[in-house]
Amino acid sequence: MDIVNEIIQKNGLVFAFACVGALMLVSNFISRKATKGRLHGSAIAITLALVLAFFAGNYTGGTKGISDIAAFSGMAILGGSMLRDFAIISTAYGVDVREIKRAGAAGAIALFIGIFGSFAIGAIIAFAFGYRDPESLATVGAGAATYIVGPVTGTAIGASSEIIALSVAIGLVKSVLVMVGTPLAAKYIGLNNPKSAMAFGGLMGTTSGVAGGLAATDQRLVPYGAMTATFYTGLGCLLAPSVFYFIMRLFFG
């Protein structure tokens, strides 16, 4: 066992890929057998991963979930920002430029509506729960945009670690809800072509949620929704710690 453990630790990233692959196999099996494909395997995998991270964190007393266990240390690299951004960019490369031109201004308008709307809803909820300082309001509002924009904003404006963690939690809940709800709502909102997928990605913003939801709806739409959702994240990281934060300071500073 010592030899096996040593080999795993020396090849942590490879073992992390194997673990994620096994989790996806289990999740897809549950999706097919228990939900008949209505709940996408990615949504189940995210839920199971969060549960595993919670119990692993409690077991080790650490702060990085399952990667606090030495054998699973490769998860910290696999789940890090470098590979996340690589996956987002590689997905965007599947976009057909001709379809982008057809979308015209709709994608750009959807981006701004999505970011402003999500931030406003998040800030209102934070205010309703008793937060009054502009740092907390801006960070929670940014987390409602995506779980990436939240911590980026919180770190930039000096929010507390508790508020930053809350913004990540809000973003994860949004991601799972979008992932689960997209295939259920697709028929009713006309989500069946690249143009509508781009508008949808701009409105929702959460790249993982949009990609997972569109994959369960029509895999051909994934690159289009993921592309505008990626722009959403970048635009949110620019606006939330600057314009939105100053607006919060204007009213609550």
C-alpha cells in the first residue's frame, strides 16, 4: 500500500483525471437509469463532487476539500484556474464565426442585461439578509453573476473571507440551477439554435451551468452558449470591482 500511495502521489494529476472520469461514469449511469436523461450527468457529478469535498474537508480539517488528502492532491491542479481557463478557451474554439455574425447585437445586449440583472438580484438579497457595507453587497452581487466573479471582486475590494465564501456558494447554486433547468425550459424559450444559445449564455453567464445545460439540450449549441458566458465572466470581473462597487459605495458608503 505504501508503494501504491507513493506512485499515486507522484502522479497526482493523472490520478485526478482517473477519479474525475470514474465520477463522470457513475454520474452518467445515475442520469440514464434514475432520471432517464432529464437531469444531466454533469449536474449530478457537480453535486457529488461538492458532497465529497465537504466530507473530505471535515475529515482533514483543511480548506481545499478533497485535495487536502495527499492521495488526491492532484485535484488542486485539475480544479485550478489554469486548466479551467484552458477548458473554457478550447470550448470557444468550436464556434462558427458565421453564426456569431448572425447573432449581431443580441449577444452583446444579453451580456449587459445578464450581468446587471444578476448583480442587482444578488445585492438585493444580501441587503435583505442584513448586509449594509458596500464591500459585502458588491461581493455577494458579483457572486450571483458567477462563482468566479465573486471571489475576484471580494479580493479586489477587501471583503472578508466569509463573504467571499458566500459569493462562491451563491455562484455554485446558480450554476447547478442553470444546468438542471436549461433542458427543462429549452422548449418553452426557443433554445434550439446558435443565436438563442448565445443570448442565453449572455443572460445566464455561468459557463459551467450553461455548458452543462446546453449539453443536455443539444450538444451542438454548447460552444455558442459557452462563448458568450465566457465573455460574461470577463466583463463581470471588470465591472464588479470597479463600476458596481463604486455604485454600492455611492449609496451605502
